[in-house]
Amino acid sequence: MFWIAWNTREAPRSAEALDPNAAKVYAQIFHSLLDQGIALAPSAFEIAFLSLAHTRRDIDRLAEGLRAALAAVAAQTQ
């Protein structure tokens, strides 16, 4: 199980600590991943699961997809 805390440097310890703009960032990343054929939960505040059914190739594909999505978001904000 994993969750990425968007727009924060520290792990949030309460709902109040969540950045309200995180959903906007996540929406861009979600759609970029979806365009690459990688599906995550549609909400920025849901968790994701890895299991033994996922192969090393699946995990590497997610990592590469995230890398590309984050680069695209960074390029848009500059």
C-alpha cells in the first residue's frame, strides 16, 4: 500500500494538513498516467496497492510513467 502526499515536504498527519491544491496537481499526473495506459485511483486522497501479482516490469513502468508525468507538470509550471 502506498500514497503520495502532493505539494508537501513532510508526511501529513491529519486531514487539515493536506494541501487543498494537491488535487489539481494530482489531476494532471492522473491524466498523464492514464494517457500512458497506467491507471491509478481518480482521487488525490486515495491509496494505491502493490501486490505479488505486479511484476518488476509493472513497477518499472509505473516509475517511468511517474517520471514523465512529473516532468510534464514541472514544465507547465515554469
